[in-house]
Amino acid sequence: MPFSAVIITFNVADTIAACLKPLLEVADEVLVLDSFSDDGTVEICQKLGATVIPQAWLGFSQTKNLGNSLAKNDWILSIDADEGLSGELVFSLKNLDPQPGKVYALDRLTNFCGKWIRHSGWYPDWKVRLFDRRQVRWQGDFVHETLAVPPDFQEVKLSGKLLHYSYKDSDDHLRRIEKYARLSAKEQFERGKKATFIKLWLSPVARIFRTYFLKKGFLDGRSGWLISWRNGRMVRRRYEILQALWRKK
């Protein structure tokens, strides 16, 4: 059964080619919803043969759902612009016949500043990415968008790796931490949540401990410690921003 690959983009010229090339081997259609990139992203997509649709940013879930609705196939392979398919995963997808009542999960492995992270709560990281749009949709208003999958559906894990080149360097990681802390704080603000003393001071420490010890971040060496420390920093920033939002109100 043919499926469409759907990607949302904004200024991802440095990763989009590596993302698209393996997709063009396995997908019947590659559809890119671009939020008016000005760094050459659109030109790269068009040159490689993807269909590009200009689209103002609606938020993660709404933009992805719109892209899914515009695809010509009901089966959707949802991939982020900083992800790529390993050779083994390409083989798995080429030989897959998607079945009703099932969704398909990909084994995501993240690269942090040149190192593949296999602990620290980052791996294993199975993500449902192949699904029938008639029964499955993205949900979530701010960040951490998730798929709403019917409870009786079977999740099938595919062989191969979804290679995630999330952070170009340490500074990029810090910028992402600030971005997601703000989005998360806004989400909690809209839900009426407040930054209590415990959340502001103890939650960051708890996150560091959880990442480094319980999630075995120490096995990732220096990168594991850096990820653990910055996870705590992100939690702290989230509640600082949340506190500021309530003060402003």
C-alpha cells in the first residue's frame, strides 16, 4: 500500500537533503509544508523532487495535521526535518505492507554534538510515525505533540534506525532548551498551573538525578553529564518563565 511522507519545515537547509533522499526511495509522495523559509530550504526540496506547499505556522499539531490532509495517500509517514532513515529502515519500509488496525513505530537514535546517545532517557526512543490518517491524528497545542491512536490498535516496531540529528552544537542545544522551556511554560500557564517552591527549586535537581542515575546518563560519558545538567536547567527555566507569566498577568 503506497504512503505519503509529510514534513514541516522552516529554515532547515542544513539537514533537509539528508532527510529527503531516503524518503524519496520509500514514499509514493514526499510533501513538505514550509513556513516561508529564506535559507534555501524550498529550493533544495524542489530540486530533489519533493512537493512544497507554503503554509503559515499553525503550531506543531495543526500544521502536521494539515499536511496529512493534503497528502494523496491515507497512510502517512511523518518525519521531522532533522531526521533521516538508516539503510536498514529504508529496507523495512520498502518491504512493508501496512495493515488496518496497526500503527508502526520507528527506533529513534539521537546524535548530540557528534555523539550517538544510547542512555540519558534519550534511548530507546520508539516513535509511532507511520499511520492511517483516517484514524490517527496529531494532538497538543504548544510542544510535545503526540499522536492520538485508538486504544485497540496494535503498535508494530520496525527494524532499522530513525537517525535524529537534533543539535548541531552546544549553543544550538542551549537555544532549544530556552525555546522549549518557553513553550512548555506557556502551555502550563494556559492550563492554570503555577510555579510552586518545590517545582522551582527541587524539580530541577530531581530531573538531573533522574537523567544521570536512573536513566544511566553516566554511561554516555561527558555528554551524559551535560545532558543531565541541562535537563535540570530546562526545568528551572520553565518554572521561572511560568512564574513571570503569572506576575505579568
